Amino acid sequence: MAEAAAKTVWKISQGHLECPICCCLFKDPKMLDCLHSFCLNCLEEMMSKQKPEAEKITCPVCRRETQVPDGGLQSLASSFFLSSLVDEVKQQEAILGEASAPTATCDCGEGKEATWRCLNCNDNVCQECQKAHRRVKHTKEHQIISLGDWQKSKMPPAEHSKPITRMCTIHHDHPLCFYCDTCDTLICSMCATLDHRSAEHNLLKIDDTIRSFRSEVDNILQKFEKSRQHFKSTEKSIEHARTRLQKKLAQAHSDIDAKAEAEITKIRNKAKLLTTKVDNIGQVRDRQYEKALMHNRDQMERADQTIAAVNDLMRQVDDFELLELKPKVMHNLEFQKELKCEPVNHGLSFIGVRCQDVVSDAELGEVCVSKKWQLKEEFGKEGTGDEEFKLATAVACFRNGDIVVTDTDLKRLSLFSSTGRYKTSVAKGDVRHQLEAPWGVAVSHDDLLFVTDKEKVKVFDTELHFVREFTPSADDADGRSESDLTAVAVDSQRVAVADSGRKVISVHNLDGSLIASISNNMVENFLTISNFGCLVFTNVLDQILLCIDFKGKEMFSVKTFMNGKAAKATGVLCDDDETIYVVVHSRNQGHCAVQRYDSNGAFVATVAQGLYNPLGMAFTPAGDVIVAEVHSVKIFERM
């Protein structure tokens, strides 16, 4: 049992009491500025291998440098807590091991029988080591007794440990009782009377100081944790953008190869040249992403090392030693202010190819290094006819490319082909289709059209035939009695409905059954479901883009600007690469734009400009973007 207990003591202490250099129990541990501790002899050996004029020593754990004091390495701060803990572990091992080891061996490691015990070193020593102890200046004053007398005494470990009350190093018979905040040092009452009595010295009680100090460290560590979360989120976005770059590169290769095959032999060489150009751009950009990732990981690695050292120190040392180390701890925590996260450059993740016919010495195609929207199709004009609009508000698209448009002034739902050819429409008063005043529209993966119509959501097929309807939750947390359903959004599993009257977003299964009801005073007329599992919507009056999760927790809320001035935000759309597109309005019609944001709400770029009065947006199956522009509908090709 004694042997098992001794092994337990060693197992518990091993991770904390071994010097990282010699991997043995600490002997005279000294602490560097980075808060890592090492045996004095180990540090001296390291220093002896450096240039004689070297004034700094490099920590072998974190590579931080520490200025060597004028008095040499011996003058470095001693880790009294580690020394005391090592002493106690040694005593416990010796006492617990008596039953299984009647004959002790010398700690010199040569296997000789120990006959003496050094009470200062807490080592068992043989006859030769005992004589050496007496000869060496550093140890000749140590108290050495016979091992038998020491074992008989069975001195409890507590008597070997350092007393709780620390005495002043200047006035040895006075206990430390104050902390001079001006000098960053512990002092006794005599120090306070003689050397720290002037008004410039701010004397504090030790308990108050340690309480304040621990609180300050806790606050800084919390900031570190926030930084860690930010770095983690940014790294995820960088990885996502990097993956998207690889997909775009693959798609660019495919486009290039398709064009090359069409032109057969005459363009093969030029196809290779263009592929090389694309690859070179991709490699340069990939290296930039790699550099950003390595920078951020290096920053957090350095931060983690500092945090680990500080946490170990805060957990292990006593209050007096902690206050003595306060300047070093705070100096190390200053690194938090220097943390700089390399942001995500989403623009670098796009690369495409615009191919062209090859004549004479012309190149096979043009490399597109940034995303651009190009007008592909436009239909409709102001009026009340079948192919005209008074207020085209929202759009949606079926899998066959047919486009659905709501006109909130005419209270009409219209169906067009992918090229803008009119097919059919449903208006207020049409009893067969059960429609009164359509507003928002969205198409599910199985081609069902969801339409908000006053207080109900109605479902139609691809030919605008009525299928069913459901009424969202009438819960009224804000005391409003009238429902005003506006936007609707659909993903593969859910339907989200915006009720601007009650300021509620209700989330339903595709059959209309309620999943959750989320209150939010900012919800208005435009809403979408992101591919990263959130609800994204805009507030026109407050000029804000918002994102919440399906429990109502706010992920971000950002002001929308255009040309440096706050701008109203209306339509919103989320891409499969975590991109958010937002319609923003200038004060002058005809100067509106579509902006791109990342999944954290950070502005990336403007992708389309010069729009008249854009409102709702939707994707086509081919990935083009449809925009409702009050009196017309525009289709943009994304290049």
C-alpha cells in the first residue's frame, strides 16, 4: 500500500514539478519573464552555451527572451511555491516508501546506501555526498542528521513547509502587511513608516490589492477568450473562402477545357497558357490565405502560452508571491492588446473565366479575378397590364426557371418564363385561387410556392393553382392585435414568416406546423434563411442589416452605408458560400446598389450599381439573381 501511495504522489506531481529542461524534480527553480520556471543549474548550463557577452536568455518553451539581471541568473525571481511543493512531495515519498524500501539509497543516483539526511535539500545522502556537502560553500551550512534519527522523528510535512506569514526581507522581524502600488512591492509596517511614508506612495491592504489584482486578471483573461472566439470564427471563414476558391478554380478549369475542346487543336496551347495563368493567380491567393491562417494561429499560440502560464501562476502561488510577481504578470498580459487578427479577404476567393472566340493571336479567354454582376435580362414597365407593374415588390423562381412576381399595388401574383414572357396571373377577387393581397413569395425545393397574404400563408403549385394554407402563430408579446405578414423564406426543412404587425418571426415545418415564434422589434418586410443556419433581415427605417439564430439570439446588427452615408436596406439574399447580398438605397432613385457582406456582417464589396428602385431578390436555378425593381424585373448574371 505504501508503494502504491508513493507512486500516486509522483503521478500527481509529475506534470507540475518537473523542469522542462532536465525532466527531473525542480531544484532551486527560477522564473523567467514569460512566467515559465526552470532549475537554476539548467539555466546556467543553457547560458554557458551562449556567447559570453549575451545579456538575455531565451525560454526553451515559448522562445521569449528575458534580460539577465546584474546579479546573474541567481538574481532571477525564485519560484518559492514550486520549491515548497517539491520538498513536500519528496518528504511524502520518503515517508510512504519506508515500508517497501527499508534501505534508502542516495539521491546522487549512483545506488549507494544513504546514511544521512539533508534537511535543507530534503535529500538522502551517502557518506561521500555528506562529506561533499560539508566542503561546498553553498551547502556547508546545511543541517544534516543521520537518516535513522530523521526516520524516527517522522517529522510531518507541514513542519517543513513555509509559514503562511511572510516576513519583510529588509526588517526581518516584521511581517508583510501592505502593498505599495506606487513601487509595486510588498512592505511591512516599518517600510511604510520609513521609506514609503510620503504622499506619492499609495499603500493598500494586501487583501484588497490581491482581490483587485485577481479581478483585473480575470477581466483580461475574458478579453483573451473573446479574442479566441473571434480568431476561431475568422479561421472558419478563411477556410470556407479557401474551399470556395478551390471550387471556383475547378469550375474555371472546366470552362476552359469546354471551350478548348470546342476549338480542338488550334486553341490547345492557348488553353494551357490560360490555365497556367488561373493557377498562378490561385496559388498566389492561396498563399495569402495560408499566410493569414498562420498569422492568426501564431497569434493565438503565443496568447495560449501566456494564458497557460498566467493561469498556472494564479492557481499555484500564494498571495504574497503573486503580488511580488504582479509586474511580470501584467507585463505578459499586455500582449492581449497587441493581438491583431488577420481579416478574411473574401474578394480573393473568386476566380472565373470569360471565354471568347479565338482569332489570329487573341487569347482563349479573360481571367475574372473579382465577382461582377452583369445585366442579362429585363422585362416589364410601369402600368396595369399583364406585362406591366405598379409596385413589383418580391420575386421567386421555380426549378424550371419560371419567375413569380408580386405587385403589392395591384394585389396581383404573376408568372413569367425565364426570359420574361408572360404566362398567367392571379389577382384579388379571384375566388378559385383564394388570393386577396399577396406580398412575399418563396419557392421550396419541391416547387411549392409560399405566399404571404394578409394573416395567412398560402401555398400554390407551379401553375399558380391553390394547394393549401396555414395561419402563423397569433402569439402577441407586444400587445398588437393585427397581423401583417410580409416576407417569407424557405429552406429544405423550414418556412420562416415575418409578421411586421406583431413584430414576430414564426418558423414552421413545410406542412405549416409551428416550430418556434421569435419576437423581434426590428423585423419588417424582407427576410431570408442563410445556409449557415440563421435568419437574416433588414430594417428600412433604422437602416440596419440583422442576423439572429432560430432561438432569437442576435448574431450581428450592422448599419448599412452607401458612399459613406447611412442608406436604407431592403431586399436580402444569402448565397451558398455564406455571402449575404443586401439592396441599399441612395437618396436619389436610379443610384441604388446591391452590396455584399460576409457571414459576420462585415461589408465586402458593391456588386451592382445604378439600379432604379430595387426591392426583393431571388436566385434562379442557374445561379443568376432576379431583382424586383418596382416597375420592372431585372436578371443579373454573376461573373
